[in-house]
Amino acid sequence: QVQLDESGGGSVQAGGSMYLSCKASGTSSTYAMGWFRRSPGKEREFVAAISGSGDLKLYADSVKGRFTISRDNAKNTIFLQMNNLEFMDSAVYYCATGELATSLRANRVLDWGQGKQVAVSS
């Protein structure tokens, strides 16, 4: 069974930072992985993706320059460092796997994590 176990999340003030992690088990460590988010009244949104090797990183325009995705293949884990958070970043964040980083950007997802709430207050 494929499992994606997320850690992190919580509440933070605008301008602050937050760090998310996602450990994968039961899937290839070479698979692309990434992050999506969903906020009230909005559709699910692609946030970031990283290739299996870590050589390619993709970001949504709304988070480019503020968020950084990374991975530790020895631990089969990806991370999302979120800086200069804004109220519009408030959402449930979901970890996901895909065949390619570009596949994830195109919403072609293989597996989903359970989601972690991120609440940004002003």
C-alpha cells in the first residue's frame, strides 16, 4: 500500500514562515512528488512539484519566490518551505505523487496524502 504521511501545518501570522514534510512508503523513491492546496470556495490548486532526481522544480505563479520544494531521497521524503506567508495561502495542503513533475502540474496524480491545515492570520 502507498502511504503519504504529512507533518507540519498550524497557524501563523502573515509574513511568517511554515515548514511541511511528507514521507512516502510503498512507492518508488524515484517518483515525482509535489504539493496541492484547497481553500474554502476555491478549486484544488497546484502548488509545487519536484522530479524524482530533484533536478527539476516547478511552482505555481502565486507562490514563486516565496515557497521552496526539496526532497531527501534517502528518507523518501519531500518538504515545502513557505516564507512570507499571505492570507491567501490559507488552505489544506496535500502531498501527492506522480510519474513526472510536469504530470503533477497537469493534475495527473497517483497518490494523495491526508492533508494539513495551514491558517495565516493578519
